[in-house]
Amino acid sequence: MNQTEAPYPQVLVSVDTVVLTLQDDALHVVLVRRSQPPFEGVWALPGGYIHAQEDADAQDSAVRVLRDKVGIAGAYLEQLATFSGPARDPRGWSVAIAYCALVSSAQLPPHDGVKRVPVAALGQLPFDHHAIVAAALARVRNKSQYSSLPVHLCGETFTLPQLQQVYESILGEPLNKVSFRRKMDEMQLLEAVPGAMRSGGAHRPAQLYRVRAPFQQALALSVRGL
Amino acid sequence: MNQTEAPYPQVLVSVDTVVLTLQDDALHVVLVRRSQPPFEGVWALPGGYIHAQEDADAQDSAVRVLRDKVGIAGAYLEQLATFSGPARDPRGWSVAIAYCALVSSAQLPPHDGVKRVPVAALGQLPFDHHAIVAAALARVRNKSQYSSLPVHLCGETFTLPQLQQVYESILGEPLNKVSFRRKMDEMQLLEAVPGAMRSGGAHRPAQLYRVRAPFQQALALSVRGL
DNA sequence: GAAATAGTGTCTCTTAGACATTATGAA
DNA sequence: TTCATAATGTCTAAGAGACACTATTTC
């Protein structure tokens, strides 16, 4: 920020969110139907303007957008990147501060004008929302290679086989079971819940785990990946 | 102030740049003396407003700021993060899209009202520039653990011992020479220049290298770090 | 007991770092 | 020849993955 060049240009500033969740072992992105022009009636990323009187910062704006337009509270949220230029919005030169949220299916209640679309089957999106989603996917897939990020797609408790399946769904490749468990152990990310889960049927039940308190918000990092 | 259209928030948007360079084996950040209020006469990060008529996007604005205010052209530049809130600028709720640039000493010519300060001896900075610098340092130190990022602090050609010293200056710890060379080799980042460099004195000269064309802009990544 | 999945033990192959050795120029 | 640093060879320790084996539930 620096010395003025006369009047400030009129630049539109908004916040867009990429909400990712898992359904049927596949990443889905949440879209909302736009109620106003431009692109009225079109499915798009949840977004909105900054409320200067109300928001403590842009992340706070994103939290508000998620609450009001998607009905989500308490999601894992991180800033993704900022997209800008004269062409991305027909109203003129604009800036979109993009955030990425990860939620479990349970955190995502049915909500009017909200749907989930598999990222593999995303159609056309308005604005540059396709590029924003692509950036979110790249970020999540990259971070999943060395951090605990994917736990935010799970519910309160989960089994290690379930968590491994979540990682595999994101990364798109199978993982070695022994190595996976070694890494989870090293990260000291999880604690066992004293109760076993019984899955579908005729087999040994799996131990349930929850995320340890220090990592409810922060990520755990694995030194040498995975 | 210009609150022309009702639904759009009154938010100031600017671009700030953290220019990092090496001097005496220590990271330095480039500051410019502000010529206008607020904080007139104070040393701060180079920044400026977006020129909607002129800039193709915010990164383009950053390139222009670096050219006009610091005299830099062709620097490695990447978006860092976006800082926002009501308190960071006395003029009101503001958004700063921050970029990080890495330049060699040679790319940074003497320029009026421009100085380099060791990051270890950074005093007070106006706005939230201290947080922006901290984010840049965290990013650069992290990425230097697994990528070719530090080559952008070197000049056109350099020796492997020099490059290792650059990495060590950034990371703040010595590296294993054999492993370092293995990794550089695996990344296929460098190509030898047919001419040896003679350093200070009575010892074997070192081979000069340059960055291979595919990595002039993009980064080379090492799978398992370093 | 059979089937199915959870969880662990162990071996091997790969990789990283420590150390030692050779190379090459200047004084 | 000595000195200083460049460059490389090699051994060892640590880590990751493959595989196999045990555990525990339902039917």
C-alpha cells in the first residue's frame, strides 16, 4: 500500500468459497443458485460482498457467507488465493478473495438452493469459478500428501480404515496400510475413543478415533509426507 | 470518498510486495520511503493501487509497482495472501493483495528512496506490513525445503557451493553436501556452463551452472524434500 | 468353522546422511 | 609441495512399502 495516484479506482471486492465434502467416496463441491444478476438462476460458488460495518476481515465475510447462504457453521476454512481482473465479472474490474472450506456430510444440512456436485462432473460455472475450484482441488490434494487436512472431511469420530479411504479418495490412489498407520501415529493426530465401531457385517470391528484437541483447528504435518 | 453504487462496499484495494534478496548471506527485505500520507516519510513495503484501466490483474499491478517504485524488472513473483480488515489502514476497511518477489542483488539497482533491511533486524513497519513480511518469510522458508525457489535469489550463473549456501542462509541450518547435490541432480534443474569459476584463491575452482529453461519461471519440486 | 475386515510383525528395498577419498587450482 | 575448496565414492542408518500373519466379529 502506498501513495495515492489520485482517486481510487472503482474495484469490486467479493469473497467466494469453495466448500468441499465427500459423498460416496468422491469429492463434491457445493454450489448455490444465484438469486440476482449477473447470472441469476445459475449455479455458482457461494459468495458475497464484504460488509465493512460487520466483518472483522475477509475470512469473517466468508464465515458469514457460509452461515447465511449454505447453512454451515464451524467448518475448517483457509484462504486460498485472490482472483482479479477486468473480465472475470461482467460488472467490471473485480477482486475475489477465495476461501476453501472442508466439511463433513453431517455438517452440510439440506438447504434451499444448495446442491453438491462431484468435482469430476463439474459443468460450466459462471465468472472464473472453474479456475477457483481447480485451485482449491490442487491445494487440497497437495496438502493431503503431508498433512492432516482430510480429517476435516470426516465426522466427529471415524475409524482408521475410513480415514485411509478418505485420503485415497482425495489423492486418487491406494495407500499402503502399514505406512499410513505409522504416519498417523507419528503425527500424534488422533486419540482412540473407548468404543469400537461395528461396520456392515461379519468381521472384526474397528477402533473409533477422534482428532486430538491441538489439531481441531491447526493442521498436523508429516515431515516426509503422507 | 467515493461510495457511488449502493450495494458495493466501500473497501480500499491495494497491492503490496515483499521483495526479498540476499546480501552477505542474509535475507533482506526491500523498503521504500512513503511520499504521501498516511505514514508519509516512513519506510514501508512497496505498494500501490490497482489501475483498472491499465492492469490485467493484481499480479500485473504488482509488476508495475516493482517497476515504477523499485526499478525491478523480470523478478520471480508469486501471490502470497490477501490481508484485510478495518484496522490495518487508518483510511478504513481495506484489502491488500500481497505478493512476494525474489531477486538477485544484481537485479536490484540503487534507486532513490529504496533500501534493503536484514529481515532479522526489521524494525517497526506501518500498516500490517510486519505480518505480511512474516508470511512471506514463512512461505519462502517452507518452499525452500522442497523446491528450487532459492535459485531466484542467485544471479544468472552460480556454483553449487554458492547455491547450497543460499539454501542454508534461508533455512538457517547446514545441509548435507552429498544429499544436496543428489537432489539438485534429481530435479534436473541446472545445466553446467562450460567454464569454471575461480573463487578467492588457492583451491580447485567450481563448475558454474545456470537454471535450465523449463524452470526459469516454474519451480522444480523435489518429491521427498530438500 | 467360514468369511470378512481390523490390526500388527517383519523383511526388503530405497533413500538420506556421515565420512572418507580424490581432484584441481593458487601460492 | 602445501593449502584450500570442489567433487565424488562408499558405508551405514533410517524409512517406506510388500507381504504375511494374527485378531475378532457375524453368520
